[in-house]
Amino acid sequence: MRTVPAFQRKKNHKMSCLCITVAMAFILSVIAIDGFKLKSKYTQYQNKIAELQDNIDSETKRTDDLKQFEKFTKTRKYAEQVAEDKLGLVHDDEIIFKPSDEDQ
């Protein structure tokens, strides 16, 4: 067996350290880039969650308003209001004043 001289062992050791350092730098850069991408996606998802929560809140309020309107439509007051507005009906004791054509 042949022994490797000391200066070549040092040279091989330095090359090994350099290769390991380059490999580690590459791995760390890939991890850092992926980390930034994930952080960007996380921010986008958080914004989307906030937007969807706002939509849920507005639809919940709308649902509550519709439920209240449904209750109101079952009342006598609503029926009278529709009869007055759409059909022009009035109560027996009401007096309607209409402007005459001469006043215009």
C-alpha cells in the first residue's frame, strides 16, 4: 500500500470542506426561497380567510333581515301597507286629499 503525502491529504481535506460548504449553501438557499414562498402563500390565505369571514358576516346579517321581513309579512300591518301602496285601498274612516288639476 502506498501512503498519501501530508500535503495531498490537506488538499483533499480542503476540497472536501469546500464541497460540503457549497452543498450546504445550496440547501440553505433552497430552504430560504421556499420559506419566502410559503410565507407569501400564508399571507394570501389569511387575506382570503378575512374576506370570506366578511362575506359570512354580511350573509348572516342578510339572513337575519330576511327572517325579520318574513315575520313582518305575516302581520296585518304589512297587508294594510301593501293594500294601500299597490291597490290604493284605504280604511273606512280615512279621508284622501288629492290636488286638483286647477292648482297646477
